[in-house]
Amino acid sequence: MGRFDNQTVLVTGGTGGMGSSHVRAYHRHGANVVIAGVADDLGRDLASELGDRALFVHLDVTDEDDWAAAVDATETRFGPISILVNNAGIQHPAALIEHTERRTWERVFAVNITGQFLGIRAVAPSMRHGGGGVIVNIASTMAHGGTPFYAPYVASKWAVRGLTKSAALELGRDNIRVNSIHPGVVSTPLINEPTVAGQPAIIESYSPDVFAIPRLAEPEEITKLLLFVTSADAAFATGSEFVLDGGLLLGPALQPDLAIAAG
């Protein structure tokens, strides 16, 4: 018997590095999975690979009509939505605030926060009809501090924190839990590949060597936390923030040579 048998999970950005990891895990644990995103060919291929309990829906998270169509297609195929993973997000080229174009700011906010707002708004009635559910908004450790050159992304992820807490208060009595997960630096194309041609990938200017766990996270590690947060094992958690960052927010760890010297 699967951990998520008879549940229907919609994952936005479902073909990406973390998104596809989430989709595969839920499917493996018995759920019906809805792969939502804009990479149509990748989405259809993944749904075909997984089989009958998988459905791809084209979803631009900034588009209200796309959200309505995605919910309708999901309910037609599988019934009410049990779990929504607001995973879709974008990064932007590194730039000082004074060199950041307004259209960049607005696009990042449209995807990273307005997309999650529209998702909650579209899916909540389906969950209420089904007797409850769980929503997880994917945020970032950047939602807990400032980072130069990435103001739009940082600000959008701070906004996810507030949206999550307000939604948790509004939906709690409908048996709908709302939480956020805050990954550190995860080994995905968002980190390993350039945001735009000609600019270095984020990984080229970031090193985890000074932190307590000196490596990048793997997508599957975020997925394991997500499975817990959306399971009955976390039934008392709502409005909560789950940080998984290898100690990044703690700052530099004591290095082995210094520890030996101090001993």
C-alpha cells in the first residue's frame, strides 16, 4: 500500500530539476500525479513514461485561465486535488538594483509569487470539495536574508512567506494545511546552467565549502522533506517554514584545522 494512495497531487514546474523529482516520488508512493508546466514535450514524455496515474497539463502559472483549465482537467481525470506543490519559479540574471529593469522585477514576481497566489486561489475549492488537502509553497533560504545582485528573486521569496501564513489562517478550518519549504542551494539547472547566455551559472560564484555540510543538496533530498510535510505524519503543521540548507543560514562552520588547533 502506497503512502499517497488515492490522492491526487498537482506539481507546478513539474518537468524541472526539483519538480520532476517530486512528481516521480509521489507517483512511486501511489498518488495520481498532475505534471503542470510550460515544457509541453517534456511533460507529455514524463506522463507517458509514468502511465495511467499521470497527466500532463499545460500551465503558465501567471495565467488565470490556465489555472482554471488545469484544475478542470485534473478533476475530470482524477477527482478533487489533494496536494498542491507550488514549485514553479524562475531566477534572473545577476544585477545591482539600479541596473535591474522593471520588466525583470515584474516577471520574477509574476511567476514566483503571483503564480502561487493564483494556484492557491484556483485549487482551494477543489480541496474543500474533497474534504481537505495540503498546499506547499516552495520558497528559498533567500527568504531569510538579503543577497546582492538578486533583489527581485529575494523579495519574491520573502513574499512567499507572508502568503503562506495568510493562506494557512484562512484555510485551516477547511482542513487545508499550508506550509513552505526553503531549500538551500540545490543541484538543478537553475543553479548549474547560466540564466542567460554569456553570464556564468550561479554555481560558478558559489561554494558550499565553508558551511556545516559542504555540498549542494540533491533534488531528491528536498523531495523527501516534501513527502513528509504533505503526509499525515505532519498533520499538526500549518503556516510553518521548513528549512533544508546544509547549515547555509547558520553561516560558516568551524573548519577542521581550526578545531584541531583549538583542541
